[in-house]
Amino acid sequence: MGPDPSQDYVALGFRQQNRPDGDDQGVEFTTFTYGFRTDAAGVPRTGQAAYGIDVFGVATKPGEEPVSFDGSGKFSVNFFEGSFLAQASTTEYGLVTDYGVSGGGIELNASGMLSATDGSFSGLAAYGSGYGQTSGTIFGRFYGPSAQEVGASFQTNGADGLAAVGSFVGATNDTLVPENMSFTSLSREQRFYTLDGGSVGGLTWLNSETFDFQGYSSDMGGGRFTAADKIAGKSTNFRTYAKTVDDGYGAQDVVLELYENGSANTEISLTYASFGHWSGTRDGGTRDEYFHYGFLTGRNLLTARTGTARYAGVLYGTGVNSDASRKYDIRGTSAFNIDFSNQIFGGNLTATGTEQSSGVSANFGSFAVDGTVFSGASALEGLISRGGMNLGSFNGSFYGPDGQDMAGSFYFNAPAGTGDALEVGIKGVTVTKRQ
């Protein structure tokens, strides 16, 4: 593979060393990029850009034929926030036979952050081969006087011995649109999955005041919400909308609260994750649902992470006691310790409530959360307990280029005498950021 003729500042190369040993042959293979590097002053610190990239590399797995791969894709960068996202579809070719495969997840995905001190960037990479998935790291830099071009190399390894090494080079392309990568720099339509445990809905952002909402069940009234539907909310940390809709089940009064991101939020400044609270009133009864959504960390990227990380944040929810005589607005805090090396986590949820009719406060206390991390899916699941008694469940997801934010939904039963004379079922959501 040679460099694209339009690339004036960067090129791609590889080094292969063969060591024959009887009927066998050992091979060392390395790819690299080189050229006229962009210094720190030449890297833009505002705006976004998209680069068309060409990828080349080799993948191996014990007992399988080695393959080379090449392909093309897009490298998106947000210079203001210092983040990047790369995706390329590839085709694999057997190095001995005429084996060839493409599509169906044969691809490179990578994301991470730009250096603040020079023209480089680094992060996590995942390569999907015909032999399976493998994860690792990526390092690259910009080339040219003002970062007109880009080059990077990645290396991945899997527990089953599958490994891939490769590089890509590319140049800015005005026909390509940079991907949205955070809430604070949305520049085009973006569809989000809204997650509540195993339930999935949708929220499509059209502009700063217009979006389409779809609940995870047909009786959750939704549709298009605009500035005309906006109302004064309970807190400046939420944007609140209200409208009456008829989804085929009769008229329903819907209130939708969306948690603010970035510096507009006085509690926690989130870049990649958020949550919403949907409530629908029909025939005198009100139903509350909570969901989280945002820029999910790419699948298989976190598999390369080791060590531990701590996340802390806030929680919101609704509580109803066992005879439905009292209903509470729930507020609180959360903290999680994630052990990526052992794929486990532990933490706690601390909740207080305000009874909706009387305004009386209730302290429900702290509850432990423990469970399993599923790095391949950028997710985690666990049980909520107190005093060794299982009381509920937690389902979460990581958000951001390398999991900077984490959010999750929960449901648990606070025992009788904990804030209320009766047992209280509490459902809600928490959003956190890495400390």
C-alpha cells in the first residue's frame, strides 16, 4: 500500500523480518507512519474536522492463517474538547491461500484524546477480525503546518492469542462530516438510545430546542418536542417540556425533564452522558420512568483497560410505598469503584426523599451496589443490597471516548422503617464522572 497522492506531509510504511527455521518461519511485522509533524502551535484548538483515512495491517491467531488487511474510513476530531474518533471498514486477505473476508464487523474502531502539549493523540483501539475481536491501544499525531493530515499506529491483543498491528494515514476531506462526540459540541442531527435496564427507547436531537422522543413502550407518549413545549421546571439543572399527546391509548399529559450538560449544570459537569425523566398522567394516575443516554463508549474498547477507576455523581428517582399512600421525589449521591482488571465493581447509592403531598423529608440511607463489568459491551450490571439482603438491581453503561462518564438505572426496595413506615420501591437513574 502506498500513500494517497493527496497526502503531502505523511506516509505509511512497514517493516517485516523473516527468520526461517526448518519447515517453519518466524516473522516480525511492524507498521509505522512518518513525515512532517505538526508542532503544538500548529494544532487548532477550536472547531472540528474530518479526515479520510486508509488503513493497512496484519492480524494473527494461533492455529490460523495470518491475514493482512486494508480499508478506508473516517477520522473525526474535536479540537476544542481534544477528542477523536476513528472508524474504518477493512478487508482481510490470507497470506498463504486466497482467503478473503469483509463486512460483518471486519473493522477498526478507535477513540481517545489529543495531547495538550504537542501534536499527538492516544487512546483505545479495537480491531474486528474474521477470527474475532481484539483490543489494545493507538498512538498517532498530526502532520503538516496546521494539522492538514493525520497518521497513527495501533496494536491489539486478545486473550485467545488474536493480535493485530496496523497504521492509517489520511488528510482532511471537506466532503466528510465530523461525527458528534459530546453534548457540548453537537453540530448535526444525533440519535441516542435511551436506556433503562433492558429497555431501549430513542431520543433524536435535531437542534438545541427540538428533538423527537420515543419511549420504550407504546403507551409512553412522545413525539416531537420544541421550544413551544418548554416550561419552567423544578430546577435550573433540567430543561423541562410538557405537552398533551394521544398515542392511541387516549390523551396523556406528558412532562419530560432532560438533565443539563456541561457548565450549565450546577451539580455535575457532564460531557458525554445524561439522563431524562418521563412522566405521563392518564385517568388521574401518573407513571414515572427514568433513562440514561449519550455518547456510548465504543464496543470492545474498554477490554484493553486495566487497573481501577473511581466514579462519583448524583442520582434522581421516584419512590412509592407499598400501599401507594405516599410518593417521594428522590435525590442523592452515588460512588463506584471499577476494577477493569478483574471485571468487577462495587459502590453505593445514598438516597433521601421528599414526600410529594406533604413536603416531609425522608432519609432512606445508603445501599451497596456490587456486580460485574462487561468491558466488551461497555456495560456493567449488579445487585443492590443492605446488610447482606438483596434489594434490587443496577444496570449501567460507560460513555465517552475512554469511559470518562458512567450512568445507570436502578430499582430497589427500601425496607420498612427506612424513611417510611412501609417498604418503599425506588426507581431512578444515576450519572457519574471519573474522578
